[in-house]
Amino acid sequence: METVEEGSMSNRTGMLAGLTASPWAWRGIVLVGALAVAQPALTFGAGVDTYKWLGELVALDEGARKLTVTSRVMAPGGLDVAGLEPGDPILITWSGSDHGAQGIAAVARDDGKGLAPGDRFRLRARFVAADAARQSLTFSVAGPSSELAPLRAAMQGTWATVTSPHRPAHGPAAVTAVDAYGAGNGHGPAPGDTYDWNAELVSLDDAGRSLTVRSRLVSPTAAADGLAPGDAVRITWSGYRDRAAGVRAVRPADDSGLWGSERFLLDAELVAVDSRYVTFSVEPPADSIDAVRALRPGAWATGTSPHQPSAKAKAVAAYAASPADVPKTADAAYRWHGELVSLDDAGKALTVKSRLVSDAAAASAAALDKGDAIVITWSGFEDRTDGIRAVERDSGLWGDGGFLLQAKFVETDAARRYLTFTVEPPADRVTELRAMTRGSWATLSSHHRPAAGKTPVLTVDAYAPSMAPRLAGRAPAAGDTYEWRGALVSRDEDAGTIDVRSRIVSPSGSVAADLKAGDPIVITWSGFDDQADGIRAVKRDDGSGLWGSDRFLLRAKFAAAEGQYVTFTVEPPADSAPLMQGLTPGAWAIGTSPHRPDFAAEAVSLVDAYDPARRARRYAWNGELVSLDKAVITVSAPVEEHVFRYVDRFAKGDQVVLIWTPTANGDRAIRYLELREQSVLEHGYVLPVQFEGSDADSGRITFSTPIPARAARALKGAGPGDWITATSLFDQSYEHAAIIAMAVEGDYAE
């Protein structure tokens, strides 16, 4: 093998660069010096004597002008790298003669003291790793960026010839020239140059961040072994100039900075690969998403990408495809109609039934399963629709871009004339929906093009104004309650239920004719504000969540109907049982319920005797709210002065009984407290709580106690420092404090 002497090479400008070959490292021609055909070799200053060494390319950081390589160790006893850490500066000594190094003879920490004038075959570098088994050293060196750029086209593992000055202390750089087998010829595309590639569309996610496509492999060995779905890959296309003709190679992407080509590259995420096709995902630019949405799965599109991947560039720079049939602005909306089927308790899932107007839609719906994510395309003009034209699984690629609705499939009827589906209604329309009934029709509106993170339904209204419920007065807020009355018929203490009999007071009042004992029902009371005065309607609770009203509702079980009276069964909360001890069959009771059942776990939150003489005795106490943690309240309350003579006997966490001062005006202070285990008091102005602490300066003690869920709801919005009034029973023979109700007293002053 012929070798051209370096001295003559450096003085013959305008000729082919010199060639260097090694029987153990090279499999082809290596360019030296300027790295380009028909360009002069580079020398950096007169008198700079250089040599060539060989290394396997590991990584390239062009921005930092850093090249990482692995070279062979020729020291008979190996290298002494004890104490060296990655990044440490080192001084490498090569074994070689004249202008050629054969391998690494020694390595030492670079102390920065400089080199003697006669030192040769030295290289300043930074330590990365040593492999005794392979007899190799991996290190990084710095070089001029103009010389490193063509290495982008080399693959990791490629061998390179590197030219360095013999005396790095006096040379302009540790590396003056690099050339790698298989690298570019210096005439690659300019930064930012693009090419077109073709692919079959598979899907586009809701956010428009992941476009999945399928392209043809043009080489039987294109796909690297070991690839799995989700892997980051680098695709190399086969192509000419700015046109790709198919996928030539699919390899794992890495951060080595060595791409294996200087053009037709694309970074992507692997989805699947077979012997003929590769499916992958890329991120399209935001301004092309609408055009892509207007295409359907299976359509082919043209992508445009930069030849060389860049962390700052999109994987896909543009899309050119058939224009959308119905271009719409982002906020353009249309109206559609559907028969209301149900609304779940949370108000998040509205089920609607609408008409299919094409055989193709009916056929495609037959292949769907309940719960499938679908996209409905309506038949319509401008902002009006008259039925469902198409229904498909949601791929993110929807066709014409107009009259679209994202939903979940429920079913089709036996004749395939109607499609039942579920959408999420707007939160501010749930109250209006509750006031409609199952089977009634509604008019809804949606954006022509669905948007990620936005409710698919904008508005919901009754189909015709005459069908809208006629409601008077202020609409109750979430959690607002009302009182209703009825005669106690019976009480089942084991089941915790009571049967109550109430009167139908409306001439048009009705009870569903087919009801049987035990059937779930929804009672609608006649009333105003927070007072009901009789039953207006009783109907079967079909579970639809559409009740025909937004107030005075009660979910119960049907017991019997006789003339103008209805008997029903309800389950009061267990902690309200003490209030009903004075109730006997025939006695009248007052029930408290939320206006809208979906906003509370309990259909009935309280039952009390209508006759004050039958009511369980109760008293009120006041305190300053410290905290409310779920169902446990902490309160600071005033105490009489003498309590501080012995309060130091109690420790945080002690179970104690408080005795309140009885006063006519209801403002009470704590008169006495004692350990619960030592107390025999279970009746009167007493309250069992947990002691938390005392403060003689403020004249307060702090205590905590669990409270019923209804009391916690009443304190919603209250914060530390707010004064509260609690109502407790005289009977305190229970494990925790028996508290009937709580209220915030915003204007209370101590």
C-alpha cells in the first residue's frame, strides 16, 4: 500500500488530498487534511510538524467542537488509569515513527506544565473510559468546527484518520484534520435544505402532537434488529436531490451526533415494522394540523423535512395534501338535535340518541363496541344538521373538517336507524339538563372542528321553547336544601329506613300507574324557596338523571298510593336517629333534602319531629373555626377564668367532656371539663370532644370532634377565624359529639 509523505502533501495545493491506509483499521479510501475532494490539505502555521493516528468514532458534539473516539492500546502491560475520572485532562503518548502512530503507548494525567521541545507523538485529551479486555482507550479531543462538520455523515463505529501536531503545547489545536470512512464528500445539502417524502396517514392525536404514518421499505435489510414500538429511531430515505423514494434504513436514534448520512434523515418514534412497511410517528407543525384533520386514514400525503435533523426544527416542516372540503374558522359552530337518554350523577356524561341518514353510517356503526371513541360526521349545511352521515373510530383524521363531533359509542337500534352515543355537556348547562325529561328532544351546538381539551358540546337547550320546563324563582345552588313534611307510617330500625305518607296537592299531580312497592321513584314537590307544601308528581326513577325539574326533588322508594296520598320509603342518615326517638306512627315529621339529588350522597339529610313537644332537646354553642379537615373540625372556644386553675392536667389528644354555661342569649362559654373516662355526664349542656390545647392569654381552649357530612357541607367556604354556631343534642351518650347542624356566623362578635 502506497503512502504519500506529509511534507510533499502540505506543499502541493490544488491537488487531491493525500491518502493514508492501515491494514488493520481501514476498509476504504481516507481523505486527509481538508476533508474534500480537489481541495488543499490544511496546515496551521509554518513549522508545525504533524502525525496521523487512528480512532473509532464514538460521538460528535459539533457545538462544543468535541470529538469522542476509541483507539488501540499497544503498551505491553496495558495502561495505568488508576485515579482518572471521566472528564479529567490527560496526555496521551503514541507509539509510532515519522508521521504515523500505531497505537497508544502510555497515558498520564495532564498537569499543564507543558512539553519539552523534543517531545513527539503527544496528544492532549480528556479521559472517558478504558477497556482492558479490548485493549482500548476512549477519550475526547477538541478540533476546529470547520473540520468536524462533515463527520455528521459518518456512523458511530466508523474508523477515522486524525491529524495532530507532534507538540500540542505549540500547535493551534489538538486536532488539525479528521477524515472518516463513509463520511460526506463536502458537497452535502446546506443547513435548512428540505426534501419531500410520502406516507400513508394512520392517525393524528387530539393534541395534534403525534402524527402516525406508514411508508414503504425499499431495502430488505432496512430495519435494524431489536427495534421495539416506542423506540426513538432515525430514518434514512432513499432519494435524489429533494425527493425521497422510500425508506432505506431505520436505526435506533442516539445522541452521538453521527448520523450515517448527510441527507434524507428524519427523527421519529417507531410504531411498527414488517418486511415491507414501517409505521412511525412525528410531530407536525401547528399550522398544518387543520389540513391533516381534513384527510382520512389511508390517504397519502407529502411531508417536507430538513435533510439534517435539528433539535430546534420540527420533524415535519410542512404538509401538502388535498384541500379541506369545508374550511372553517376555529370557533365556527353548528347545531344538532338529539333525544335525551340519560345524564350521569356527576353531570359529565350525557347520552343522546340521533338519527342515521346514510347506509354507510349504519354499516360502520355495526362494527363498533360500546365505549369506543368515535367521530360523528353530520349531514348539514352552514350551521344546521339533519342527521348522522358517517360514524368512525376516532383516529384524529376526520375527513372534510366540518360538522364533526367526538363522542363515545353506546349502541344502535335493531333497525340501525338511530345511533346512541355519549358526550360531555358544558358544566354551566347541567342544571338545565336536569330539568328536562328522558325522551325529550334537545338542540345542542358544537364546533365544526373539535379542539383538544375543550368540551365537544357548547350549548344545550330544549328542542322547542314550549318543551322547556317552566320554573319560577331563583335556581337553587349546588347543595341547597328544602324542607318537606309527612306523617310517619313506620320505622325499620334494623334497615335504618322510615315510611312517610304525604299528600298530592296539585290538581295535575300524578303518580305513575305501573309502580310497585319497592320501585325507585323521584318525587317532585310543589314549593317555593326552601319550603315544600305537597307532592306535585311521582314518577319512576329510570336512572337517567333527567328529572323534569331542577328543584324540590326527592329520590325514594315507592310504598303505596291511595287517593290523594303517596307513601314512600327514605333512609335518613344514621346519626340523625336520636332526633326521631320521639316520633311514633301517625306523628308528623319534617324532612330536609337537597334540591338536586346528584349533589349529595344522602337523599334525606335530616328528619325531625314536626311538633316541637316531640323534638329531642338541643342547645347551641359558639366557637372560632381553627380548621376543617374532611369530617373533623377543630374549634377554639372561650372558657370561664377558673378553668385555667386546673387545665394543665390535660394533654393534647385526651378525650374529655365539656360542660357549657347555660345562658339565655345562646352565647356560651365552657364552664368545666373533665376526662371522659372519669365523667358520668351524658345529658345536658355537655359535649364529648378531643382536647387539643389551651391559651390563658386569650381565655380559650381548643378541641376537635368529628362532624356529620351535612354539617361539613354547611361550612363549605368558611375559613380559619370564622365564628360558627353548632346545634347539639342534650343526649350525648354516643361515641362522638352528637351535632345536628352547623352554620357560619359572619357577624358574630365575642
